[in-house]
Amino acid sequence: MTKISDNLLLPCGVEIKNRFLKSAMTEGLANSDAIANERHNTLYNRWAKGGVGISVTGNVQVDHRYIERAGNVVIEGKQSNESLAALADWSKAGTQNNTHLWMQLSHAGRQTPFSINKESRAPSVQPLPTLGGVLKFGVPKELSKSEILNIIDQFVNAAEVAKQTGFTGVQLHSAHGYLLSEFLSPNVNQRTDEWGGSIENRSRLLITTIEAIRDKVGRNFPISIKLNSSDFQKGGFSHEESIEVAKILNNTSLDLLEISGGTYENFTALEIDSLNLKKAKTIKPQRSTKVREAYFLKYAEAIKEVISIPLAVTGGFRSTEGMNNALQSGACDVIGLGRPLCSEPNIVNELISGEKRSATLYENMLEFGPWILGLNSPISLMRSNNKAAQVYWCYRQILKIADGNEVDTKLGLFKAFLDHFRDDSANSKKYKAFWKDLD
């Protein structure tokens, strides 16, 4: 019976020491030059010592013009000696304790923040709305065929640099509404050429990129994909289409498929219940452990039936019992953890040893605070949707770990929210000024 402490042999021949994967979470640690630094080393050293088998970095961008947020690391073109040395230091720190460190590669597409670039790139001209008065995105321009081919080259180049500098694998971010997943979505991708239309055409960019990377990195270097089980949007990338893409991926040289779900447009990725600003809502009680830990499993089970490559599921796992049950049922092969590692960076060691039976989400115990700016304000949105503020609370804990400090489980959601957007605004201005001078 498979359990969380068991090792895993990937199709490429690489062995992983246990069944835990630290799912990618945005760090926001890079300075305006978008180069890795000592804070990355401190953070990933901590997570490596915490026991995970695979640690996936926050999305490393392949184009400095279209990033997820200021603070992303960017790899494009020929890297400076300084950048290569910094990446090598990062990989050395993150691969301690027999941990695999995989670089997640991404292009933000139409989810490029307006504060970074007023114009974004996407499969088609399908703008994103401003969400809750908080998140505003660049106006998308349709990619030309030559630009699409260049993007493939950008991903390949970044994967080569990752391998060169000691990262032990890569993951392509094709979920949560970023560029690769935008091509999969019939809502966003309304092209009529070979890159749009049928699910085979909409998955062409993803499949071509995998094959191109494999040609460069060789057969023994792990390649993973993060894929939405569904966009959870009417007319979007459906669960049925996700299964079809999984079938296609199963015929590639992929080593691990990680599934999650949702996009920023419907906020499922942030676990927000509603965008209703007109009603005050009480905080809903947390779902039971059994329901929460099965959140994506019904999707995973259907995908698992059509693939032979290992499958990781991220979203909802908290208890050893729930994790082992998922593994033993055959619904998945790897347990993905995100938020639990923000407040309990040593939780994997504690779960495997039996010291703890479940992770604790301290942010779930907090409420956002008083409504001080009125019903139609971003503050009210966060107050009525406590889950969103919890995500920013986790971001602040990542910064604390990266600075060599202990997490602050008593940090308030309101302060975390304000501090995040204050810093994000300041960092965006610095980033734009830095790259404007270079461009």
C-alpha cells in the first residue's frame, strides 16, 4: 500500500525520495533586475530541510515584459555571469537533503498586471476584467505566428539555463490562466489557425514546447506540467477537455502531471466564494477534512484512468490519513502542498515521522477585520471573501522565511493585505523604471 514516505521512480529514471511536492507559489523576492538572490536561497534551503521530495519554484518568467508580478525571476536570452551564479546558488540551496528542485517556467500572457505593462500578449484579444477593484491587467494583443514560435524558443532557453545551473527538473505552468493555459481555453483562444480551434490545435503550443525542451535537456531530465483540471467557467477549458489533453500528454516524454484548477477571472485559484459586493457575508465555516481533501480527487480519478505517467494533485490536502487514502486509492501518485508550507515549513518531516497528523492553516483562524472603507471598496471585497486575504497572509509568511525569520502566525489578515499591496505597488514602479532604461 503506497504511503507518503515511499519513493517514486519517474519515467525518465529519476527517483524521488517521498510522495510530497511543494507546489509553486509566487515568492516576489527578486529585485528590479529580476535576478535570484540570497533570499531565494534562504527560503528554499528551509523548504528542502523541511522534507519535501520535490520543490517547485515560483513561476520564473521567460519574458521580462509579461510577468506575473514584480519580484519574479526572469530568464531570457543569454544570461549574465551574475545571473548564472545566482541561479547556481539557488539550486544548491534548494537541492539539499536529497530534494529535487524544479524550476517552474511561465509567461503571464493576458494576466500581466497593468502596473507592469499596459499591453499584454494572448492567443486572442479577450481582455480580463478588473477584479474587485484590486487586480487590473494589461490590454491583450493577439500573438502573431512568429511570436508564438519565439515564445517556444524562450521556454527552451530557460529550461537549458535551469539544467545548466543545477536545477534538477522544470515544470511548465499551464494552469491558472497564464499563457499556456490561455491557449487551451476556448474562451480565450478564438484563433482559426493551427494554434486554435480543436483541442489538438489548442494544445499544440504546450506539446511543441515539451518536445522542444526534451530535445535540448536530454531524456534523463524531469519535465512536468501544471494543468487545470477545469477552468470552472462556462465556455472555458472543461474537465472533459482536460482529460483529452491528459491523453495527449501521456504520449509525450512528460514525467509528472500536476493538476489544480481555476483562473484569476473566477478566483477559484484563490479559493474565493463570490464577488458579490452588495451583501455582507459572514465567514463560512471550514469544510470538513474529508470534503476538503477530496476537492480535486474526483477530477484526478478520471484523469488517472487515461494516463500512465505519475499524477500529482494539489489543493486541500491537510491530514496524513487523507493523503495516504488518496495514494492508496490510486487517485494520485504525489501529494502537492502549497499554503501549509508557508506557516509550517517543516510540516512534511512532521507528517512522515508521525509527530503531527495534520497541517494547520493558521490563516483560516483569522478574520479580515472591520469594514472601514464602505461596501463597494476592495477592502469590503476582501472582508466578505476571507479566503483572498488568506492568500496574501501566506505571501507575507514567505517573505519572513526568506529573511531568515520565523513565521508570524498572529499576523492579521488586514495588515497582510495592506502590506502586500503597498509593497507590490512600490516594486512595480521600480521594476518598470529599471527595464524602461534597458529597453
